[in-house]
Amino acid sequence: MPRPTLRSETRRTGGDALAYVACMTADNKRAKFRDLHIKGSPLIMPNPADQGSAKILASIGFPALATTSGGYAATLGRPDYRVDRDEAIAHAAAIVSAVEVPVSADLENGFADRPDEVAMTVHMAVDVGLAGCSIEDFTTRKDAPLYSMREAAERVAAAAEAAHHSRGSGLVLTARAENYLRGRPDLADTVRRLQAFQEAGADVLYAPGLADLGEISALVSAVDLPVNVLLVPGGPSVTELAGAGVARISVGGAFHNVALGALARAGRQLLEESSSAWMELAAEGRKAAAAAFS
């Protein structure tokens, strides 16, 4: 059986790719981003935490990027969900300005409970040139971590109206069901929520934390829209997810955690072992930055 084709493997390369995206307007980028979601041929979309990492990831050929709320918060020395709306939108705008590829933003729960306030967040996302954004059903409250299905669907409906109000193809709205990240691994409820989000006008569906290939396949089969899956340790491979019909794969804050892990490891080698073994990795990073920032 032939290996499924992945979006990151069919991109234009080198100068051709850069020349192609350089002339793309915000609406062109939104249309391009929407077209990259193909079931069984997933878009591989990494999540940079700052402008520098965004430039590096774009330079090596990823056709689209997404922000990471946790990764961005970490660059500020904060835990996830400790960034406000204005900060998140300004950060997303900075990523958009740093690269020529489409950018989607992790906008948490829209930084609001009320649907009209969620819509305002999405309008702000449109205004800064984002190609897409995600809205989740996590309340951030320990006593009631998830909005009711009705509330969650109303919030997605308001976000979808705002996302699609712009001309052309409109912002690509991803609706997230957070059950599996919030200690509620209930596939049936997750499917019902995502089906409700589909009816409410979402463009892409996402249940972060879902890691069983059989459950992922069942979810993909239960909805009509493209499904995003988060890569997790011990979970299905990119090729397995492609075979299950997944349309997009992301990494959340994992790439930024790689950078933090490398930094901590290098620091310990220097402090505890008086070692400069980390210099080889530093040279690799310097080379990547030089290529991306020129």
C-alpha cells in the first residue's frame, strides 16, 4: 500500500516557495490555508512560540504555522492561560508579520465567556491578518472546566459568524473540544460536541489529547469536516494519522519545550560538568538562524 502523501512533502521548495507566498494577501493566505486541509494528506503545522522560531520553521519549508498559547506564555515566564487577549492578538500579529506563510492563532477560549465577546476576539484576529484561529470549550474554571454543549455551540456560532464575515474565503475557524485535556476522556461526548460545533459553522474540528488511533479514526468518521490531531508521546505516528483520514497535525507547545530542554541541558553541562559539548548544537542553531533571518 503506498504511503499517504503529506502536505509538507508536496510544497514548493527554496526560492520558488518564497516567491509564491510573498505576493499573498491576507485573503489569499486564508484561501491557501483552507485548501491545505485534505483528509488523508494532512497539513503538518508546527507551533512556533516567537518570531525567530516562526522564521526558522517557515524557512525549512512548513507551508503554514500556528501560535501556541503555552509556548508564548513560556517566553514570558508564565504558565499557560496567563496571557490576556490583547497580548495574544499582538503576539499573533507579530508572527504574521514575521513570515509569508499562513498563520493560525491559538486563542484559547476566546478570552471570554459571552458569545459576543468571543466574536470580538475573532474580529481582532481577522484585523491582524491571521489565516485562522481556534476557540476551545475550556472555561479555565476548576469547578466547571467545560462550557455546556449549548453554551459551547453558541460560542462557536458567534466565532464562525465573525470569522466568515470578512470577504473571500474568510478566516479558518477551528473548534476545540477539550474533554481529553481536562480529565474527561469521553469519546461519545467529544464526538457530540464536535458535531455540534460543525453545525454551528466551524471549519476544522480538534480534540487535543486524543491519542488512541481507533478513537481518532472513529472521530474522523463521525464528522464531515477536517480534523486536527495533536502529536503526543506514544501516540500514533504522522503516517498512521494520515491513514486514519486526519487532515491536519500540530505539535502545540512541544517545539518550544524542545528548545527549553536543550537550554536546560546545556546549562547543566556547563555548570555541573564544565563541559562545552552543547556547542555543537549551538552551531546548528546559529546556522539555522543565519539562513532564516537573512
